[in-house]
Amino acid sequence: MPTHLERFLAVMDYQPVDRVPNWELGVWPQTVDSWEEEDPETCKLHYQWFPGEASLGMDPKEFIPFQPNMIPPFDVETLAEDERTITFRDSLGRVRKALKEGTTRGGRMSMDTYIDFPVTDMASWREIKRRYAMLPRRYEANWDVTRLAGWHARQHPLIFGPNCTTLGFYWHARDLMGTEPLSYALFDQPELVHDIMEFHADFLIEAARPILEKTTLEYVCFNEDLSMKTGPLISPKAYRTFIFPRLKRVIEFYKSHGCRYIAIDTDGNPEAVVPLFMEAGVDILWPLERASDQDPVRLRKKFGKSLRLWGGVDKRILAEGPEAIDAHLRTMLPLIEEGGFIPTVDHTVPPDVSWANFKHYMQSKEKLLRGAL
């Protein structure tokens, strides 16, 4: 029987294998509450599913810890509050207004309204740069003594950085400036945007350098939510100008230092810039949001086998019951047979999906992964 690592590599290389890896992302905090009411046995679950959930048959992955955020962070402070909302400054220096209703376990049912951002011009960016110094505390203490031997002997995929650690270029700039100000800055302050992108490329390289000097990796994933439902928030022309050369430089460094694959995690519909991802050296696209028409079967026909696909299970269909779930999963059988595809829910699982329906999904998916649904 292949190891978890051998199974992953076989699927990624389009080689025969007993089954496809069983991965998932996680669930909303509100879903945790709903499931625990439905079945107290779910209290046993970890719910952090990137490393795997053995009780649900998920396969293990290991993520090397890294702290990517500002050091020191901004002080989190409440600026205003009423019965319905709270306005606050977060650790990245952004001012946000949030609805209180539905908040549980630190998660809200709706997106916050973003009011202000820490970077508006070159002067404010120079101040923020200081918070991204490459300090030893960004890494797990004594990792080269306590972790390295296990990484070398691993039988499962090893990844640098947990989810939302290695931020993509657009995501990072948007965090600093906001979507609308960044959009204007592409035209009004191009020197500022170029400097942010170049600095971030250096940061990503230096972040991984100590790790890559001592071990190989299966993949690094850039979190890069740069799209809305119908297309990217940045044009292909602007992407090529501001991001592409930096992404290509980072990927060339990673791959030349023992990282096998590069993934981009992006919601919405990024299709207009996917060719640029691929030209820069990206191997994997996920989670293929179905509400944005990201059908993995169609995407394979469009982009070919050099782009591996993960995700593609419509979270909305999981709420419709067993028959709909099974019919949906069967549409993915051709990709299971072809390879280069790992099905997961196309984001975290929302609270309208019952525990009973999710259990059925996992049972049916186990058959799909073997090509036997």
C-alpha cells in the first residue's frame, strides 16, 4: 500500500494509484454549533482540517509554522460600539465595522465593512515596512533540532506555512491599502505598488530560505483572493505589470531549492489571469468556487494537464441531500480517473449543511476517490 506521500505524488504526476487523497478545508464556526446540537459526538472533531481529520478518513499533511504578520502588530482597539455593530482597529491597522448578530467562536455570518487602511502613500508604506523584518520569532523555536529529522523521514506531504501564511501579492497589497484604493494606486501611484510587490517578493523568498536550505517541500500555496464572481479585480495587463515578474521570481527560487509544486488558492473566477499564473510556474489551482462557474471538468479541458485542480465540490449542493450529492460527485469521475485532481468542498462548509448530509458526502466521496461511486 502506498504511503500518503506516494499517493499524493502519484495523483499529481498522473500515475496509477489505489485512490486519490482525502482532503478538506474546514467548517464555519456557526456550522460547529449546528453540528454539535445535531449530534454531540461531533464535539470530538478537531475542525482544523488542513492537517487532516483521521476520524473522518482524511489524510495527513504537515504545515511548517511561520508567522507572516506584522511584528509588532497594531493594538486591537474598539473605536465605537452600539447594539448591532462594533467598529475596531485590527492587528494589521485596518479600521473595520462588524455586525454582532450571528457571531460565534470568533467568526461572523457576514463580511466586515472596511473603513480605513494603514498604507495610503509611500511615506506610510515606509513605516509599515519596518513591521515585516525577518525575525527569528517568525519560526517555531528550535525547529531545526526538534522537527528536521521528522521532515526528512516524512511519509506525508510537507508544506511551508499553514493556510493564509504565504499571502499572494494582490491579497497582501489589498490588506495594506484596501480594494478600491489599490485599484486607483495601480494608475495614480504605480511606484508605490511596484515597491510593495517587490518588497513582498523578497519577504516570501527570505521567509522560506532557512527552511528550503534544510529540507525539500511538496508544495507552497499562495493565498490570492483577487477575483469576484465574474472575473478578477485586476486586469491581466496590470497583473503582468505589477505581479507577474515578482511571482515568477519567487517560484523560480522555491523550485530551485527543492519545492516540487506551487499552488494558488483563489476564490471567485480568476480565469482571465490563470494563464499568467501558469506562465509564472504555478502548478495547482483551487478551490474552484462553483458559484463562480469554476467547473473542474471544464477547466481541465481549457487549461490542460499541466494545471492540477483541487476542490470543485459545490458547497451549496451538500445542503440538498444524498441524491443530489451523489449525482454531483459522479460528474467528477473522469478527473479522478485521469489524475491531477483532488476533490474538496469549494470552501469551508456553511451551517445550512447538516451533519447527516456532510457524513453522507464523506462516505460517498470515499468511494469517488477510488473511482467506484
